[in-house]
Amino acid sequence: MAKIVDIHAYLPVLIDLIGRGESVTVTVTGSSMTPFLVHGRDQIRFRRPDGPLRRGDLAFFRRDTGAYVMHRVARVDAQGRCYLVGDGQQAVEGPIRPDQIFGLVTEVCRKGRWIGPEDRCWRFFAGPWLMLRPLRPLLRGAYGHVARHRTKRGEPSG
């Protein structure tokens, strides 16, 4: 039986594990990575980064406030600082210092299926979806409209 524990209670243990070369898996919480990852449904597997991050990577970091966040790298500046954004957000956060980043997501379990960066869905969110950041509210609204219409007709919504 799975046990739900506050992230602040167990993430330091997981950070220690990845510091020793392990990879760890956690269930996604929060809605900032929707539509790619859904709260409570999906999982991520991450490890310590072994080099500089690139645009499109999924990075796990700790804000100066102490909050743990996993978002997508929108860009990296010349000093190696990252600017990140959730797939369900428009506002880019940064700069995030390299010492704040402790994890690189290597796989996700999305809708019950494990995928990696080579998967077409992952590539879509790391590429076109990232570039369409200013249009996300419009696109999500259109998707919601289509999904509601399909549901009324008895079709699966996606």
C-alpha cells in the first residue's frame, strides 16, 4: 500500500540517494506541468545531472524559499543559470542557479506508460509546446472546448 508523505519530509532523503548515483521515482503533485504530467496520476524518475542542462530538459530544483519544484528549462544563460517554466504556465522563473538544481528527470510515467526524451509526446512538450508558451491559454481553452464537446457525444476525450 502506498503511503503519502509530505515532500519536505522525504525529498532530502531522495536528494541524498541521487547524490550517491541512484535514480529515484516520485508521484507528481501540483498542476504546473499539466497537460504533460497530471497531479496524482503520473510519476517522474530523476537523477543527479551529470552535465549542463539544455532547453527542454525537466529539472528538479529548490527555490530560495525552500519550495521544491520540477519544471522545464526554457533557456540557459552564459553563466549556466536556468530559466524554467511549467508546461501549464506562461511565466518563466529565473534565474535559477546551478547549485539550486539537484535533479534531472530521465523518464516519466504518463497515463501508466514509462517514456523518455526520445518519445514523441515528450519531444512535443520540449519543443513546439515550449515555443508556443505565449499562446498556451488560448490552446488550452480550445482543447477544453473540444474535450467537452467529445464527452457530450460519448467519445473519449483524450
